Amino acid sequence: MAWLRHQVNKWLIISARNKYLSIANYLFTKSDPTPLSIFRLLFGFLMVLDVPQERGLEEADLRFGDPNYCFFPLFPFIQPLKLSYACILYSIMWLGSVGIMVGFRFRCSCFLYIIPYAYFFLLDKSRWNNHSYLFGLTVILLSLSDAGNYLSLDQYLSPKKRIYARKWNYLMLKFQLFILYFYAALKKLDADWLYGYSMRNLAQHWAFDPLKSFLSDDFIEFHMIHLGGLFYDLTVGFMLNIQSTKKLAFFLSFMFHGLNSQIFTIGMFPYVCLASLVLFCEPHEFPCNLLAKSTKMSGTDKDRSPQPSIQRQLEPETCPYQSPHEPQDPPEPQDPPEPQEPQKPQEDEVDHNVTQTTSKTTGKGNRWWKVLLMSIYVFIQLVLPFTHSITKGYNNWTPGLYGYSWDMMVYSWSTLHIKVTVVDKETGTERYLDPDVWVTNDRWSSHADMAKQFSRCIARNLANSNVSENVAVYLDVWKSLNGRFQQRVFDPRVDIIQAPWSPWESVPWVLPLLKEYSDVRKEEFGNIASDVANWTTSSNVIFVADYSGLYLENYMPPELANVSVVLMRGEIIIEQEAKSYSKKKCNSTLSDTGAGTHSLQIVTGGFHRIYTVSPTPSCYMYTYTNATADRIQAQKAKTDTTDDPPQPAQVFFAQLSEFVEDKVDIFSRSFYLVFNSYLNVLFGIPMVIRRMV
């Protein structure tokens, strides 16, 4: 038995080793570099455009120039730089993107890009998104690849450099793109997406105007956007890798990403996805065949082909894709093989032969660590999007932070109300702070970890301004997720500064999403919204839900008219001023029982409070009209009848002119900030800084 166990273990070890050697030989097979090089060129160009815009160079003075600005770093030790140094770091990243595009000192350029990128990415979680994460992963993969060997300045400066791309270069990039699409499809299996609640009112966009003559808005939003988006993400990763369906995948990709580029403000992401399609092209296919003519096949004339194919397995010792300037060595004469007696191959001999061959082609066996790194990367990308059960502190109504889980467009947020109350613990004085004063977006208001960081930032800024040294911060944030009731995100009775938070534990002061009322969105919400929309052009409805024992304090501006609160479920008490000029309060009770009143008129130009007194959550709605908007609409209608409507060409050129002016302003501002930052560091010339108003 011991001998048999030894033989089995030996056979398993030999089989595993041979399998590894087979995989390693395949991964390091040399292939045509044209598709990879074209992708590198296109990707680098898009990153040149991306740095001033979505990376944030153009608005660096608004963020880094304000000492009170609130950043949301992933790790506390990452702190914002001085404005001039931040702009210099941006310029290094910008220079790196140019180097990636032109292929100059390629790996160095990748590091010049990725190091500043990692700093800015980790510095502010409120700016995270999935496509920014994808850009960073792509640069990491490119930096380790052979993408700079062809169609690059490095090739021109080193003409004797062999031109090829290892097969793993393509496989890793294709794997990352497959994860992007397939995991996005898995996240879209959420009930909100399947029932059409995630992306609402998109059919109103002009991009769908050609379809509205024969398709309804509901059909466009549900069947085309939701079901069509799920089908595309679920299948495109497979279709791109199958020759018979590749052209269909190209067509669907151009349609999908073209629409996304017009409907959403998502920067270079659609264009990067379109540029990545070239990775799935063969060297003899368009557009690779336009740029693959400079590659030569080495060997005899019989083996040469003007269109080298990456499908053919190549001998590891040879490199068929070499520079046209490199002289080709004549083939060495080989001795005829000696006749050998046929014998049964033994496992030990087969393993020895494979190992001997591999040692020649792997650089004396130095490939194992590269295969190990690729395996670790693949494992991380497979597991990381589903680690929310571990990092519970980052969960709220949605699992984890938005930015690395590929849950693109699954969750749609709308904000009704954010009230920031600051209480001086020593004097008891209450102050109300503008929630937009030290930030440029409200992403923090949806995540407990960033809400805590924002509260600490408020306390620090007030202490630095000698306003108060010891404060408590209370947040009353009302949001709706995917068309549900507007409800509180955080418990408004909790001091966020002192509230507990850990990345590994659930946050107790995040109020749960009222999923039990999700079913009313389809029929009840839709019918009510349709009826209210028929009142006037400016009439609207807002659906609100609140927990027992809490109250909503709200202000109704005087330009609103016919404001009413209509109870849907539970029991509430409304406290408001009897008249706009009176300080006397009057209370009214609304109940969903037959004996109570179900609606109440609200006085505008003042505050009111709505208390939830039922043991279960209350549900009610505001209905109102905007008198000012009605007057503006009426005046516009009169003007439209007297003036000729603009021609489509005029509208197009007006929009094009506005677009060009906006981009010129962004890039000119970015160049100015970089130039000004170097003058500041070298000669002490002050930086000209804008301020948020």
C-alpha cells in the first residue's frame, strides 16, 4: 500500500507539473502585437482627455485650494497635498498618459500615471465610480504587458527590439473586460432592475426620439433599457470571444456605449469600452490590418505571410514578430535525426523532456512568479466584488461602496432634504450648516463611513475658525432609492461624531430601507403621479415614509401653491402655524382609519412638522403646484407663438458651440493651474484660486 500511495502521489505531482508547464507555455506564446498596441494608443489618448475632467485637474483649486474642504480618504493617513503640489502631481499623471499614448518609456509612463492615480483615488471615496476603477486596473495590466513594443516611440528609438506580445497580455485584458460585463449582469439580477425601477424617466432623453413614433416610453424603459441592458451585459463577454458572434457583439457594443455616452455623464468610460473592442480583432481584420503591414515573418519564404495570425502556435524559441530593421539570421543546418527504437514513453522521461524544453523558453524557469501574480490578480477580481459580507461597515441601503463591485446603474438615488445640525456641547447653541459648503457632491450623505468623516471635518473646521471647540453633529438625510418612498438614511437623534463605526461591523445608526412598501411603486405611485401631473404643467407629488416616534420638519416656500399632505398609511400629527403671520401653532391629526381625516392643506411661507405617532411607519405624500413655474411657462408659450422656432441645424450648432467652449475652458484652466503651480513652487508666485459659492 505504501508503494501504491507513493506511485499515486508521484503521478499527481508529475501531472500537476506538466499541466502547469502546458499552461505557462501557452500564456507566454508570442503573438501579433498590433491589436494590443492600437488599444494602448487609443486608451492613452482617452486618458489624456480624462485627467483634466474626471480625474479632477480642472477643479483642483476648488478642492485643494480650500483648507476647509472635506476629503473622504479610504485610509486616515492619506492627507490632501498643498494645491501647488497637487497640481504638479496631476501634471505627472497627465504626462504619464501622454507617454502611454505614444509609447515612450512605456513602463515608466505607466508608473507616472498609476502612482498619482492611486493617490487621488484613495484620497476621496466620494468620487469613486466603477469606470475610474477600471482605468486603474487597465494601466496596471498594460504596465506589465508588451503593449509598448509596437506602434510606439520605444520601437522607433530601439529598432532592433523584437516586436511581439505574449498571449497572456490579451488574456488578462479580456478577462478584466469579461468581469466588467458579466459581473455587471449579475448585479442587474436585483429585483429593482428586473422590474424596471433602477433607471426611470430615461425615455424622455432625445436619444430615444426616433423610437417614440412607434414605441411607448414604458416599453423603451423596461424592455430596451432594463432587459436590453441585462441581456447585453450577460452575453457580450461570451459573444466577443466567439468568432461567429463577434460582429454582432461589435454592433451591440457600438449601440450600447454610444447611447450611454449621450445619456449619462460618465466621462471616457464608453469610449474606453469601444476602444477595447480592438483586442478581440485578428491581425488580418480591420483596423489591425491597416497597421500590421510593417511586421515581418521570420524564417523561410514559405513560412512568411503578410498577415500574421495569432491563432497559430509558435515555437517558444523563435519570435516571428520582429522589427523590419533587424537582419534575419539564415537557418542553421540541422543534423538528421538518429533512428531510435520505438519504446513505450515513461512518465518520468516525459516530465524530464518537458522540463528541459521549458527551461530554455522560460528564462531559466523565471515564469512561475508571473503565473502566480496573474493567478492572484484573477482571484482578487473574482472575489472582491462580493466581499460586502466582510466589510459590513461600508454597507448601507446598498452593499458596499460604489466603485469596485461593478453594480453600474443598478441603484438610482434622489435626495429630498439634508439638514445638518451642529450643537455646541458647552453652551447648547444650535446652528444649521449648509450641507454643500465644504464638498462638491453629496455622495457622502448615502454612506455611513463618509457621513462620519464629514461630521469630523465639520468639527475640525469649526474649531479652526474659533467658532466652537466641542460640538455634536446630527444629520437628517432624506433619500429615495429606485423610486421608493423618501425616508431617512441615518437616525437624526445620534451624534455622528461619537457614533460607533467599524469597517467590519454593521452600522447601528443607519435606518433600514422600508422594503415592505416597495410594491406600491408600480400601481399606486404611477396612478397618483399621473393624476397629479394632469392638474397643471408644474404640479408634482413627493412620497414620504417615516419611522414611529420621529418627525419631519419642513419649510414650504411661498412660490408653491395648493400644498397638501395626504396620508397613505399609519397615523400622523401635523403641527403648523395657523396663518403665515401668526406664531400660534395648530395641530391636526391624520389617520388611515375610517374616522380620521386623510388630507390637510399646508400653509406656505413657513415651517411645519409632521410627527409619526402610529406604531408602524407612516406613509404620506405632498402634492403641490409651482405658481412661479406656471407663470414662466405661460410667458414662454406666448413668446413661442410670436417667434419662429429654431431650426434643427441651429440647435445642433448652438449645442456644439457650447460643448466646444466648455471643453476649451476645462483644458485651458487645467494648463493654467499646472503652469501656475510650477511658478509657485519654483519662484513663489501665488496661486490664483477660485472659491465655491
